[in-house]
Amino acid sequence: MTDAAPVAARGLVKRYGDLLAVDDVDLSVERGDVFGYLGPNGAGKTTSLRMLLGLIRPTAGTVHLFGRDIMIGAKALDGVAGFVEGPTFYPYLSARKNLRLLADYDGGGARSRVDEVLDLVDLSDRAKDKVGGYSHGMRQRLGIAAALLRDPRLLLLDEPTTGLDPAGMRDMRDLVRRLANEGLTVVLSSHLLTEVEELCNRVAIIRRGRIVYEGSLADLKREASGRWRLRTTDDARAAAVSAAQPGIEVVAGEGVSIAAVSEQAVAELSVALVESGLGIVELHQQVASLEDLFFALTEGDGAAAPAGAPLEVASG
């Protein structure tokens, strides 16, 4: 069990009457991942996290955390912590008293970690203040402190930067980065693409309850990197020359946009263009942003792509 993956979810389904909120979701999170769980609002992210934490029962499917079936109860959550839809505290108690109360419920030496986790989330100087006077960002950081009381190996966070100002978002990202550098596995549910791009090494993208991509963020970008932008002294002739070249496909776009199977195919195209008397004004590879990829997978035809499938991302 000790070598088992932090998260292995298979065939997760959740229905609420006629509403299919999560539809046959598989998720695999490896040790050391900062795993981004992306999707539009209402796509099924929070429902999935609730099932991962055992807060709701799946209609079908299984969840194993470090090899333990979540359905066995609290024992499955050993080494696991996090929050869904924002942490909640007693507003009339101080941060330290809230954490001590939670630590007493948790046991296992958690009380001895209260000051340590307050320092880790930069709340030591406000530890005696009542939580009712905290800003939203401070409550979010206190929520992470509460999760860290358990000394977890897996941390699940649902939209931790929602509602924060730019400075609060920066501080939260820095905190998640520090935790990951200390060896925690983090699952981060978010709809903020810049946040995921900065923090995560692997992602899953969910649309209308179904996973449309799961894998490395680098692989996701690489799959969409076969488009090239071409401008010449005669683009109409260049399009004809390009279409006749092996390994090259002319695609829609301003000027000439091509899809190439390899850099070698592009090199051979450039020779063919020059031999045809055309001057090359511009020829460069177009790098898709995470935003491009996200919308390609969650809107229009790209939304139907199976998990891990190559993408067709419009360019121009």
C-alpha cells in the first residue's frame, strides 16, 4: 500500500436525479505531482473532489487513496487533507483556538503543529485575532493551515484563490509552490489557467462531467505544436507548393497556416519554396497557450476529443 498512487479513481459517476454531474471519470495522480483539475464552472470539478474525499458517495466507480478504498471510511483519509468550496471556522474564536480545536478532534500530535502551520501560512502575527475579522485570503490560508495539521502527504484544494485580490492570489500560489517543493502531492481544482500553468506538471480537463484530457501539461502543449505560420512573396503560390509537399497540410488561417508532421518536413518545404522562386518572409512554429488548448477541448469540436488525444487548435 505504501507504494500505491496517491489518487486512483476509476469510472466515477455521480447522478442527482436526472442530472449527470460526473460521467465515467478516471483520474490518476502520482507522488510529487502538482495536479491541476481544470474545467469551466459547473463542469463537475467540485463534485469529483467531494467523491475523492469521501464527502459524497459515487453513484458508480471507485476511489483509492494510497491504495485504500475511500469507502472503508476515515482510515482511507490517513495522510490526506484539504478543503472543498472554502474552509469554515468559528468566527468568534481566534485562528489559534480554531486550529487547537481541530487538532484535538484529529489527535495524533496535531496540537503540537499549530504554531508551525500558522508560521508556514504566514499567519503567526494574526494568530490571536478572531477569524471573523479575517480577510477572505487569510481564511483561505488558515484553511490550508488546518489541512496541514494532519501532516498530509496528499493535499486537495478546491479553487483556493477564488475571490482573492492579485496579491492574495500571488501569496497563495507561492504557498502551494512551497508545499510542493517540500514533497507534498497536491491536487488543485481551478478554472484559472494562469494559475495551473504556473504551478502544475500534470492536468486533467473536465467538460460536462467527462474528462477530455489527462496527462502531462508539457505533452498537452506538445500535441498542439505542429502548426506553423508562413508568409511569402506570393502566398497563393506558397499554399499550392505547401499542399504538394509530403508531411505538410495547409489549414485555414490568415496568410498560409500549415500543419507539419515534423521539423524535417518544414525544412524540405522551405527548400521547395525557394526553388519555386518564392521569398520566405516569415516561417515560425506557433506555440499554443494553455488558454488555446483549454478552449479547444471545452468548446466546439475539440470538446469531443478523448483523453490524451491529439488536438486541433485553430491558429492564424
